[in-house]
Amino acid sequence: MVDKVKSEKYQRFVEKGANIVKLFPWPKEYEMDKFLSPDFTSLDLICFACNGCPLGINIPNYDDIWQEEGFKNVYLDNAMPKSNKENM
């Protein structure tokens, strides 16, 4: 299920991405020539039937398609295990 409130918050963060990337501690040569802002959606999982659930997905995962068509980042918000004193 889409979490609209969190998706809006993440999208505002993505909109600032071009300025944030400039602060990274590595040379510009490691970055793409132009920062492409993805559409960003936060999902709460109802069911994920496998032995390992990713925390997020980039769709599609090919640079040439990103350049022409764009891309989407999906964050699976409730896939991250909650920490508590017992499992630390």
C-alpha cells in the first residue's frame, strides 16, 4: 500500500538531491553528468513471499533507460526490522 504522507516527504528530499550530491566526499567524475530526479514512492508491505525482502527497489536498473525514460525509486518502509533491546 502506498504511504502518501511519507512519499511526499521523500519526494521533497529527492527534489533537493542535485544540491546534496555536490556535498558528497568524492570527485564529480563518479557522478552522472546530470542529476536525474526519480519519482519516489514509499510502500508499506502487506506480504512479500520469499526468504529475503529488499529495503528498496530502483526501477528500471539500466542507465540507458534512465537517461531516456526516467526511473522510480521505491522504498519498502516496513521491510526494515524494528530494533529493540532484545535484538541489539
